[in-house]
Amino acid sequence: MVSKTLNQENKSLIWDYWIALQNASAEQLYEVVASVMSRDVRCFGPDPIGELQGSVALVDDYWSPVLRSFPDLTRQTHLFCGGKSNGRADGDISKDGRLWVSGTGVFSATFEEDYLGIPASGKKVDIRWGEFYRLEDGKVVDFYFLLDLVDLMRQAGFDVLPPILASDQRFPLPLANDGILLEAQDEEETERQLHQIHRFVYDSLNSYDQDDVSSMGVADFFHPDVHWYGPGGIGSCYGLKEFEDFHQKPWLAAFPNRQNQDLDSLYAEGRYTAGSGWTGTKAIHSGEYKNVGGTGNPVKFNGMDWWKSDGEKYIENWVFVDMVYLFRQLGVDLFDRLANR
């Protein structure tokens, strides 16, 4: 288990960093970011931002453009937790791992200037964000971040994917409003949830027989009334049946041989678990997905997840997939669709 004290120190560092970012002027951004990031921090963002090297590039190519387009941006945090992960798919979680802190929520802001080619609407938007930080010796050495750009396009008035099958596109707080884990959590529960998430991600989800969706055994892990909050272009599902009908079955029809890889992070804290993976899943695009016929292309999925357990089964799941990157691998540029609307 990761030291409670060290985990708390890491969480405090990131929480204070978010506060400092919120209060920083454009000129102060470099100092604020450098105060927590290592000089050569590796940053992995959504397509088309991609990989950035170093804290200066993170400001120049990410934070400064965001704040120019959304000058009144305010961070709302829905989930916040930290822990240890070795990312292993072989089930051996006893070895020393890496230390992570992560969170998700929405950036509330007025969309005042075009962003990445998305036309500004001049209206209030809620941009769904997810962030994972890997820390060593009090500094961030790896930073993974996603913005739900497909949903931002939708809020700006542009749908680049077919209508969702799911119920809606809400990205809410946990039902119990208990997702901000500023205090240390129970170590025994953390250990139990760590073992459970490894069984779910690496055993259950990798066991699809490419015929019967029940072969994955998701019902053994998801509560019948699970709330599954998916990315823009997919939407949110309420209950296991909606999840299967509106997301899982179409997904598996398109990517039947999908396999989760060793994730960059997979950790637990209390009844919450979190995971991120750049190339977290690999598959072959074999069948139609959102009006794009099977291409035979190998694809990699960049994504993030947070799960909430009731002690036995997952009752909520917040899910990010870099849909722009996914569709680029299918031969479809969603930004071209936007430009040629």
C-alpha cells in the first residue's frame, strides 16, 4: 500500500495547484505550472493537441489557448482521489507501483474565441475535463489530460457524430456527492477495491467471446441500476440494460476483439477507483460504428475512467474516450466534418 502520508501530500499538492491555476494571471501561468511540474514533464493530451514536452510547452500549447478562448474559465471538480498503481494486467499488484492523483469535472466558461477550430458561440459552456498526474519526489513527471471536444462542439451547435442512442449527455457529480477525497480513506477498503478493479478490467472485460455479450461477465461487477456517464458522441446510460443496448453492443459489434492493455494507471482509494491509458485498449475496426463501416484498421483507444462502488458492485462510472483520435484512426477527421458543416 502507498503511504497514507505521501498520498495525502500528493493530493494536497495537486489541489493547491488547481487553486493557484484558477487565480493566476496569464504571466503567472509559467511559474505556477513549473512549481509542480518537473522540467521535462511528459504531457499527453487529446487529439489534436497530442504530446507536449515540458512545462513551458504545456502553458504555450494548452493552458494559454484555453484561457484565450474561455477567459472566465472556472474549474468545477466532481471527483478527486489518489493512490498507487503498477498498471499490470498480469494480476500481480503486490509490487511497488507508481503514485497518481486524478480528478474530473467540468470547466464552466463563456466561449468567447474560437478554440482548435471550433467556432465560438459567445455562450456559456461546460467543458468536461479529466486529468491524471504521476508524481515522483513531489513533482509531476507525467500528466494525462482530456477535454470532451465532441461535446464542446455539440454545445457550440455542431454535431459531428450521429445522434446518440443513450439517454442524455449529462456529466454529473456522484449521486452521494462524496467524490472529493481530501481525507485519507480506509486502507482495507482501498485494497479490496484495487483487487476488484484488476479483475474487472483485465479478466472480465478481456473475456468477450465475440458472440455473447454476457461472456464478459459485466453483470458480476455492474449494479443493475448502474449510472454510466459516457463521452460526447455516446452519452450516458442508466441501468445495465441501457449500457448494454446503447453502448456495449454497438461497441463490440465494431471492435469485437478489443483487449485492455497494461494501463498507465489503475488505482483505488476507498470506494473509488481510477484508471487511464494511452493505448489503454487495442482492437481491429471490424464492423460499422456510427455510420463508419468496418475498415479493418488497427485502432488504439486513449481514455480515462472513474468508478464508484457500493462496496460490492460499481454503481457509477465516469468515462472518457478521445473520440477525435478514435475516428481519425477510422479515416474520419471530425474537425474536417466541423469545417465542412
